[in-house]
Amino acid sequence: MSFTLEDLKNKDTLAKIQVVIMVELGKHPLTGFKTLSLGGQRKFNEKLNAYIRALPAVKEEWELKLQQDFNTACIEELYTNTFKAENQFVAILNTEPIRLRREGEEDMDINTPL
């Protein structure tokens, strides 16, 4: 089966494609889409659409092509002699649960069972 929107919703697939396209745009592989200017986002989308259209029609084949392109991008642009893991940005996420309350509800301790 050819590449579909459902495939793009897969986080691993999306991450790999984003790295490949960022390298094609001459950006650092870990550049976030939302950090691009509107013009940059437009160029990204154009490259993304062209890349997807050029993928093989069979899922196993496009998965292999994407993996090869991703590996090449990482080896050539990310894991170079100057690569230092400590210099790479990793988003710090707040993993603490937050209870959202509906209008009119009283505040309650998050540890209180519902």
C-alpha cells in the first residue's frame, strides 16, 4: 500500500521524515518545524509533499527508503566528528499530572480518588 496520512500520524515515521526534509532544506536535522518561518514552513511542506510522492508504492519499500534516507541524514549531518551529545537540545517535559476542572467544580487534591 502507498504512503497515507495514517502513516504520517506515526510518530517514528514523522520524526524520520522531518529529519530527512530538514537536511534537504539545509537545516540542522533536529530543527523543529514550528521554529521555521512561515516561508520556511511552506518550503518544508513543498519538500515533504515531493518526498512523499517520490516514495515507492509498496509499504515495505517506502519504509526501507525512508530508513535509508534517515540513516544517511543522521550519519552525514548529525553524528559527525564534532557531534557532542551534551550539546543536543532535549525538551524538558512536565510529566506531573494536572487535573483540569470544569466550570463550577471545586478545587480538589489531585491525589483524591474520583
